[in-house]
Amino acid sequence: MELIPFENTWPYEKLGNDIYIEKCPYCSEDHVLTDLKVDDVEEMKDEVKKLLVMPCCHANMTIIQADDDYFWTTEPLRKRGDKR
């Protein structure tokens, strides 16, 4: 797989079986509960692509891969140098 730039990442949090995003990269809504579950993240760790429709603003995030802390996406979600 081609190297994905860090600008194309976004952090997420696990709480029980739920997946949260602290701040939506599209509308800046705080503490967004996604429809993803821990099993979905485990599939993404094996490079199974998922489409996440943000419940706050209905923007689409295509997740190519996940690790224990970040979603790796098809688009830049942060400015270069942003360590969020």
C-alpha cells in the first residue's frame, strides 16, 4: 500500500464498543458518536475500506485503514503540521 500522509489522518476514541471522534473535521462538532463499532475498526486495521457518514453534518469520510489511534483517510483532514 502507498504511504498515506499524516494530513489524511484523524484521531478516534473507543468507549466500550462505541467509536467517538472528539471533534468533527468537517463541522467542528464536539464528542461525535459514530455508527462504527470496535469490530469495524478491527476490519479497517486489515485495510478494509469503510465509509463513515458523520452524524453531525452528514459529510462522508472514506477510511482506508485504521490503527489504534487514527483513521487513515483518502483526503487531507488537517493542515500540514497540525498534531491534533
